[in-house]
Amino acid sequence: MAARSLGVLHSCVMKHLLLHSLAIGAALAFGSAQAQADAIEDIAEAELHRSGAPGMALAVVQDGRVVRVEAFGEANIEHGVRVHPDTLFKTGATGMPFTAALIMLLVEDGRIALDRPLREYLPGTPDKWAGVTIRHLLENTSGLPATPNGDFLAEYTRQEMLAILAEQEINFAPGTRYRFSYANYVVLGMVIEELTGEPWSEFARQRLFGPLGMATARGIDERAIIPNRAAGYEVRGGELRNAEWISAAANSTADGSLYLSALDFAAWGQALSRRSLLRDSSWDQMGRAITIEGGAACAAVPGWFAEGAGRDAVRWQAGTWQGFQTYAYSYPQRDLSVFVLANGEAANAKDIARRVAAAVDPSLPVVAARMVENAPSATTLRARKLVEDIEAGAARREDYADFADLDFRELTQMYGAMLAALGPLQSFALYEKREGCAETHYRYRTSHAEGLTEIRMGLGADGKITSLEIVPIGDLAEPL
């Protein structure tokens, strides 16, 4: 009965989108709309060719209307299956905003309060988490570790995973710093399950996906028979390989363990536009800049990163998981959302989303990034040395502030391996400097023998690293 209902709902969504497609088809008779459509197709096809990713799907929602849902390439190379609008991709962290919305549903139900201690809702939390509230988890200000740090091949009960987290050091006092953490949302999923008595993804199906018409959205289950599921592909030794297997426990957490299609994201984009499902107060809460003690505002809102102001304000989230790359852009003041899903780890989903957004709304500022120093400052020279130390496996604990030993080791080892694989450092330059979140934020871009990176580094007043992210980019001039 449930499967039949799901099929009916899916048919309704498909008919709804078909009507949109017919309307779009009529509009495409006009030259400018046709050029826009061709431009988006060219963007997607060029990226598949550049990255070697097998397939991609995208959705665009503007002014509350689904204006574009399209698929390109292959969902499964071995069987020669094409990507379709209902092909399911793993989301990774792009699924975090859904967890944030589920928490707000529980707030509306009166079952949870954001500023109450976590331990009131989740038994088994350690004493060192006594000051952690639901809000701290939702806003990534808890100080919890970056990841649960378990064995991705092992199966755990919820209590066993919580115990693994509880053994780790806390990075900083709750509320004193913002730092993105998967563990925060893993624990939020545990809270949802404790309060509802069911898997968090089932609660999402009943209370969020179903009501919004996200007909194919579901939690990850590798053993289930799931129609239209894409395979994820990694690059090893210069060739595509199937993604490595991981346990069901590692693939069931609320930090983004979801299957979603471009159609599902189209429905979500409409909810963002229309502020559906949640009360206005909840949407306001989810759109409010995160602040830390002392009142400093950070470039994030619950479930999303954020930047810009006014009409150019944008929220974004990126997912990287088991050979999948996903990216979500949402411009609240422009009423525009773009979602990109790819099943190859080398795909630059962010760049595709940005360029598609600009094709849909040509008034969006697309400014090529430029170096902002004629000669490297003392800070830039020191930053370069810190990065070279990471690559050489010689990062020093005393150069970092508010990092527990485990997070420090995992961070520097992960980025060290990434940089080493790119080969010798050839250039290192500053592209942005700004203040925020009680830090000075720097964006550096580097070139190596085998690729380019962007290094986002936060420095405290004492010059120590307070945040660090290193991501591959396709071009040094790629807009910031």
C-alpha cells in the first residue's frame, strides 16, 4: 500500500513538472529563453567532459516556479543507464538543511526547545557536554568534534556511536566559536530518533518529504531495492572506480545520509521560496545569521553557509560522499535556488551551480577573482609556511587555537594527503581578507604541478589558526 501511494504521488509530481515543461517549451520559442536553455546544457556537458564524471542532474526554481529540471550523462556506467530527473543521488552535507527543518518541526510540536540542554533530550551524553544546547548543535557552535571518528566499515548502535563521540575531547566551550561539524548533525539525528521513536529519515519522510511532494527522497539503504539509484564513482589511479563500501551505520546519520533526485530538490526549492510547511517564525530562525558569545555574526545560518548582503545574499551547502558531489545555492532576495547533483567525485558542482544561476539571472554579479596584494605580506608568507608544514606532515599543534588533539590530527593529515597528491607548490597568493565571527578570514589560492586549491583560513587575534578549509578549484580566476 505504501509503495503504491508513493508511486501515485510520484506520478502527480511528474505530471506537475510536465506542465511546467510545456510552459517552458512555449517560452523557449523566444530567442533569449532558448539561449538560456542552450547555455545551461553547454555548461553541464562541458563539466562532464572536463571532470570525467559520468552523470549530472540539476534543478532551478525561480519565483516559486520550477523552471528547469534536467539530466545529463550516465547514472550507471556498467549497465549503460542514463540519468533522469528522478535519478537518486547521495546528498552528503547538502542534506543538512533538512535536518535543521526537522528540528524546527519538533520545536513547533512543543517537543523540544532550542536553548534547553541537549542532555534533557538525549540520555547518555557525557558531563563535558553539560553546556551544549540544541541550538549549539543546530548552529555548529557546540565545540563537538568534526566527525564521530568511528570505523566506517563497522556497524554501531546509536548508543555505541554516541559513546564514541563522548570519548573525544571538546574543541571549545559551547557558544564561543563557530566551526562546521558533521558530528553536530549526527547527534541531532539521535535526538530526533529519541523523541520520535523511529529512524530520523522515516520522520523526515512523514513530516517533510511527503508533505512537500519530495516523492523519491529517502534515507540511504544499500541493501534495499531502490529504483533509479545512481552509482557513485571515485577516481583512483587516474581511472573511475566504484565507490568503496561503508557500513549501514555510517550511511544512516542525519548529517546528510539521504538519496534525493533533481525532482526532490525542485520541490524543496519551492518550499524555500514559498516558506511552506514551517511557520514563519521557524523560517526566520533558519535564516538568521549565527552569532557567538560577544555578538559576533558568522557567515552561516542553520544548515547552510551564507555570504553576501541584500539581493546578492546567498546560502549554500556542498556535499561530498562516496563518489557523489552535490551543491545547493539559494538567493532569498532574488527568489532563486539552484541544485546540482553529480555522480563523479571530480565534478565541480559548485562552479556548475554558480554558472547556472548566472545563466538564469544575468544580473547576478560574476566577478573574476583577483589577487589583492602586489607583494606577499608577512601574514601571507606565514600562511604559506603553515600550509607547507601541513603538506610536509610537520604541522605544529601550537599554531592552532581551539582544536582538540584528535580534530587537529585528522584535519592536518587529511589536508596534507590532499596537498601532497597535487605535487609541489608553485604559487600562493591572497585573494580576499575580511573580518567576521571574531576572526580574520583569508582566502588564498595556490597552484601545484597537478592542480589548484583555495585555502580558507581563519586567524585569531593571536595569529593562530582558528578555522581551515582546503578545497580544489578549477581556475584561479574562479569567482569567490
